[in-house]
Amino acid sequence: MNIRIICIGDELLSGDTVNTNLAFIGEELANHGLNVAAETCVPDDMDAIHDAIRQSDGADVLIFIGGLGPTTDDLTRAAVASYLGFQIRVDESLKQHIISYLGERRRNMADAYLDIQSQVIDTAELLPNNNGTAPGQLIRRGNALWALLPGPPREIKPMFINFLLPKILEKCDSIVETLTVRVCALPESIVESKARHAIEGISGLHFAICIKKDCIMIRLSKPADSNPQALDLAKQRLQKEFGHYLLPDECLTTAHYLGILLKDRHLMMATAESCTGGGIAAAMTDTAGSSEWIVGGVVTYANEWKMNVLGVHEETLQRHGAVSEATVHQMLDGLQMRFDVQAGVAVSGIAGPGGGTPEKPVGTVVIGAFAPHWRCVKTFHFSGLRDTVRQRTVNAAINLLITGLLETNH
């Protein structure tokens, strides 16, 4: 199936807004064995939108994202209508729905803006928006589907999953079955080698692998009418190959998996962070119910805080520096003794762009973790800009503690 996406908005091209919607839709389609053939991003300009439509005309499914707001630069409805030669009108029932949704906020929206938001293309089917004012609009053009979706992620995600995706799947000539698994705490090259070895001899599988957030994602797919036991057999083999390094199905991140491991072992953890500025604690508390495995964290950015909050010795800092294994060992000591936790992580590093030396260049990070009867402190050298170094440090710290828990319990 030829699926194409046109993303609309000046803010996407200026870098003011990161286009997460494309990644979301791409992943959701991939989970059903479908792929985006092409994506185009254009500004809020009628001619630019028309050019993008001409390039994508002929697609089985054409998805427009953004440009459905109430202002005069929200041009998607008008651009699609004029390209197709359709009329556009104010839908009074939609208008009343928007007024009801806005409630007291209606007083802040001028009538002209309300009319723009209530415009519907003739022949379009409305896709309900329970999280905003702009509904989606679905146009059937011969055998093709054209869908206009709002830009805000909290609006587009439920609309796509609940209303548009089922209509796309109805058009599929053949059904593709998929299996997605995630592996933590192992390099991508090792994961690929072990995964390919695990599924060797299972016919009809398409194999794909990539780094996804803080773990390695493996996706297998096959036509539904071929080798019906293939995916079940593949999952059994992958489970045997990776053991507890394979995340449970309900875990999309290693932070969530770490939380489950801690909960299963009745352990509470804390974090002591310098260069990550609280990023590890944020990741660990991102999942609902995280109070069952984390009590809190401290950001000891300055040396004075490392000494006063965690008890790092001044002599250690002077002799070895803040970014040293000796310092991180004492940060772990402070977590364990002062906050009475059974597990924890500590990090200190040089995220850049400044602060590096020939002995400790930018990207040098020391990560430590402890659990009952286990402790490990290691020096890492991460490449990339500041944000990349910080994120890789967060991921490595979480994976290090996972490794310690698995090594000491299995």
C-alpha cells in the first residue's frame, strides 16, 4: 500500500517544533506491516501545499498533518478543497460542538476564528476529536483515502489509532503479522548477531533492527497466510537467546523494566546526578506507579553539593576530580548510607561543549550503580553534542543497574 504524508507548518521547518507525529504514525503503521512511502514537510503556504499534493497524488492513502487550527494561516482545509474542486462550508453542528467543548474559553475566541475552525470540506467524513476543537476529515477519492489530521500530538494520536488506522487496515489486500521485541543492556551488533542466529531456519520472516530510545528493537514480520507458527517460534527462540535481557511485552523502555525488576526484588532506589541534571530520576518516574521502586534523587552539580549532600571528601575531589571513579564511588556511598536505599545510580561527567581536557575530553562520563551484594563503577566516553551525551548517560546508567540486578539474581 502506497501511504504518503504531508506535514504542514512553518514551525516544523524553522525547528521551533520537533515533528514527532511522523515518527508516531510510522511506528503505528509498521506494527501492522505497513510503511510510509514518502513524507513531505511544507510551510503554511497555499502554493507549497498544492505542490506537495501534486507530488503525492496517486497514493492509496494521503495523510495531511497540521494546519487545521482557527487562524488565517491554517490553510490545509482550504488547500485540499481547492485542489479537489470541492466546496468548503461552515458546519453549524460542528460549530456548536466546538462552543460546548470550549466552555468559558469560548469568550476568548472571535467569531471569525470559530468559523474557520468549523469549516468542513464537502463530502468529508468527520473524525471525532475528543482532545481538541479541530476534528479530522476523511475524503474518499475513488479507492484512495485522504485524511486531514490536527497537529497537536495529544489530538492526533488517539484520532489516528481509534478512527483512521482501522480504515487504512480495511484497505489492505493482505494482512501482515508482526512481532516486536526489545532488548536491553547489550550493544546493537551483538543483539543483531544473536537475534539472527535465534531465528535461523524459520522461513518467511522479514527482519529489522534499530536503536529505539534506550533499548534495541527487533521487529519481525510475515504475511498472515504463510507459516502460521513462525512468529510464535521466533519469540520462543528470542526469549531463550536473550533471557532476562528481553523486555517484557508491557515495557517500552528500559527505565520501566528496571522499575519492574526493583519491585519484584522489593528494592527501592535513588539517584545522584551531576551532568544529567535529574534525567535519570525523570526517566525512572515517567511510568505511573514508580513510587513503588524509587524514593527520589539529588542533583549535586557543584562540588560543594557533592560534599555537603553526599559526603564526597574534598581530598577526593582535589586529587581525582569530580569526574572520576573515586568520586562516583563516594557518591554511591552517600546514597546508600545517607538515604538508606538498597539500590542506586550515580553519574558525573563532562557533557560539553566546554570543560574537557586532554586527559578527560568532552563526553567522558563516570557511571556507578549498586544493588545488594553488587557494585560497579565504569568510565565511558560518549560522542555527540551535549544533549546526546546526557541522554546516552541516562540510558547507560539505567542499563548498568539492570545488568547488576540480572547478574546477581539469575
